[in-house]
Amino acid sequence: DKAMKAAKGKPITAAAAPAPKGKKFSRYLFSPASGVICDTIGIKYCADGTGISATFTERYLGPEAASKLTQDMAGADMSTFVLSNKIECRVKENACFKSKGSSNIDPIFTKILFP
């Protein structure tokens, strides 16, 4: 595919790849498949209902993003994370919240990650 050949040698991100399939929430935040959300600001990653996932990151953002994620997040708790839109998702609670530390559930992102 031409887009992939053009990106050769550069990190593959959502911006460099063909438009992702699934629901797009912003230029940087999208859901490529049921139960998965990807964020391409800062440390690029994808997550599912079990937390940040190197497997899904590689599948949807490419091997370089997955490798960087693995290095940058080594030893970190990947079961709680804040998306670029400030929504915090907590696997232990099976929910996403309106902001970090909030108790107000965000129904849209909760439904995406915990279908």
C-alpha cells in the first residue's frame, strides 16, 4: 500500500497511516475496533479493557510505537491511564471517568473499553 511505503523509515502514527477504521474522536484519539481505544499524543498507545496494550499498539500504530511504549512504560501500572482528552480509564473499576481522580463516569469511553 502506497501510504505504508511512504512512511517507511518513519514512526507509523495514526496521522501517517491511512484513516483508521472505526470511530474517530479527535485528530489523535480513535477506536479502531470494539473494545479498543488508541491515543497518538505523547506516548502513543492503544488500550483495551485490560489496560494499555503493546499488542494492540503494534497492530494499530505500528511496531515502532509498540517498542517505544514498551521502553517508556517498563514497570509502570498500565491499568490506569489518562487519554489526551483528559478522560481517565481505570481497569479495576471497569470504567472511564470525566477527568483524573473524578468519580463521574464517562459513558461513551466506558462503553468503548468495557463493552
